[in-house]
Amino acid sequence: MSERMDAKLWVLGGTALLPGRVLPDAAIGITGGKISHITTRSQAQIPAGARKIDAVGCLVMPGLINGHTHTGMSLLRGIGDDLPLMAWLNERIFPLERKHASKEFSYWGTMLACAEMIRSGTTTFNDMYFFEDECARASDEAGMRMVAGQSLVETSDVDGSGKNLDATFDHFFESIEQYKLVTGTLAPHSIYSVSKENWKWMIGYAETNKKGIHFHLSEVMSEMDESKQKYGKTPTQVLAELGLWEQRVTVAHAVCVTPEDIAILGKHRVGVSHNPESNMKLGTLVAPIQELRKAGARVAIGTDSTASNNNLDLLQEADFAAKLQAFKYGAGAIKVEEIFQMLTAEGAEAVGLGEVTGSLEVGKAADIIAVDITGPHAVPMYNPYSHLVYSASGRDVKHSVINGAIVMEDRNLMTLDEQEIVREAAAWAKRLTQSVS
């Protein structure tokens, strides 16, 4: 070939899932954190001394995008199971956070989450929590791409963020500038936990400073009922009057929405994170993701926190999402290729990173995973997209590259001390157990 292939890192072999086509026996070159070459192994001219990742026997694909997380909450995994949402929040989660949440808590919770996410193929996550600068620090150390949302929860106010909003958010955005793979957002918890006055402040701050907003919308019917009683309108309609949807917004859930709400969200191409396992565990409805996508919203798949899910395996989440749509609308209502898009390119758009990541294209960030397809549960494989949605799980992820850096190779984490993280999580569990016994 006439083109010089001077990339120093190559992902070699395997079947690459490219936009609109499948490329067998692929060779993907990486230069300066970006994809610089996409070809086949037989055509690749690899320079001597280049670093090579063996992806033979794998599906090579974009890293997964987790549309909604609370990584700092990972230390609360399973501590409030089998409770409805408001009881779960007010009787278990908020009291524990008031007592235990701290910079250290958020840091180690996020370190635990990053280890789990890298192992299961996630390369980008859209997060919100208290002490989010510590979550961002952990993500940076793990080498993950993150949208970090500094939370405001007036009904909890764990970190004092409700005292001086300007100072809180100015400090937060300044503190995360040092992390090259972290993008900051505002993260008011919900319409019921943040006052209307502070919603107005958030919208103004976002507009002035060109920041995104990430929050929970219409997760359960009680939220809808409370909004109608208080304001005479749904949460979506109340926030429309405040001008929220003119900003760049990603919402989590959007389960209990009306046709009018769907039209608003679609018109403004709002990002929506569909978190089906968390929704079903809390006994709510099936989110109308088909209607939202048809209206123009961009839908990602998310896990929510391990306190309400209880894992961060996006491939498992994808399987559940597809089956829920079949349950609601009939078999084949949503195609596996669509679910794949929600995990990757559409998911990246939903969290505001569509121009950066989400697809294997020259010039995009080298966020790449290799999924092993040699196990007994993986053969025969007639359709790679069907395999990913219905047969694969996070345990099949073999390699992970984020922004051109190898973060997992042959299932070995390269950026994290997994044993140390597990020890810290166990120590936190002892303290938390004493609070609920």
C-alpha cells in the first residue's frame, strides 16, 4: 500500500464491527490516542517494534457507553434491596450517605466501579454523585473516559453543595480540568429533590458556562403524581417552562412520561439513559424507548448504581433491554443492531460525546474492546450483533483500550490494583454493616 502505516499500537485479528459493515481479520492502528488505520491483517504494514494486541477469536468493537451511573455508590451494593424507590432512598440510602459519604467513600466506590466496568467492556460512563471530583480522580487513575456530574440533592445535602452553588460548581469544574478524559456536568438529582429556584440557577449556569445537565426524570409514578399536585404539570413540562430543554441534557429513566413529554424530549434531541434492570428491580414501568427514539431522542443503555441494579455489566443490561421491548411490543420490536447502536454510537451521542467516541472510525478516539467468541456459549455464531446482545456477557471481554492506552489485556487489569480495591471495599462493608444492623 502507498499509505505509510506508522502506528505504534495495533489491535490485530478478530472481526471488527465498523459503521455499516463487518470486517473479518481486521487490523486497527492507533496513533496518539486515536484510530489512525483500519484495514485487514494481510494489508497492514506494521512497523518494527509496534505494540500488538492479539484479538484473534474476538469481536473487535467500540467500547461500551454506560449512560447513567453513580459509581461512588458502589460500596452500597445490595444494602437496600427489595424496597420501593422512595423507601429505598429515604429509609436506607440517604441515611447511610449522610453518615458515611466522604471523599474517601466516593473515591474507593468509583475505583471499585472502574475495575468492574473495565472488566465488562465499558470504556465511557456518565456519572453523578457527591464529592464527584474524587470520583473523577479515581476514573483518571483507572484511565477511563468519564462524564462527571457534581450532584445537588437538597433533601440529602451530604457534601454541602447546596450552601453556595456558584462556589461549589466553579470549584468542581476547575478541579477536574487536570483530567484529560473527564468532562464535567451539572447533576441536580431530580425535580423533587431540588427546588424550582435552584433549577433556575442550574439552567442559567449551564447556559452561561456551556455545561451539560444530567439528572433523574420521571422514574416512578409517585414522582409524576407529586409534580402534578404541586405544579399542575408533569416534570418534563415544568422543566420546559424553565427553559431546561434548550440546554444540552441527558436524563436517566424517563419511564413514566406522557406522549406530550415524549414529543418535548424528542424535539430537543435529549439524551436518555435507559436503565431497565434498575427500573424493573424497583417495580416501575417499562420505559418507552421506542417512542422516544422515533421522536428524536438519543437513547443510551445504563446500569444505574450497583445499589439498585446490582452490577455494571452493560452486555447483560442490553440483553434485558431487548427482551423487555419484546415483552412490551412483541418479538423483533427492536433489532439487535439498534441495541448495539445504543451501547455505542447512539449512547455516545446521548451523553454528549458523539464526536469523540462510540464507533470504530479513523479519527475517533481509540476506545476499543475485544470480546472473546471462542467459548461453548459463543458457537455457532451466525450474527455478531445477536451474539453480543443475547449470548455474550461482560465476562467475555478480553482486551480493552481507552484513548489508545491498554487498560486490560488478556483479562488482566493494567491500571488498577484489583486486590487493594477489593480489600478497601471489604473494610467499608464492615463499617456500613454496623449502621444497618
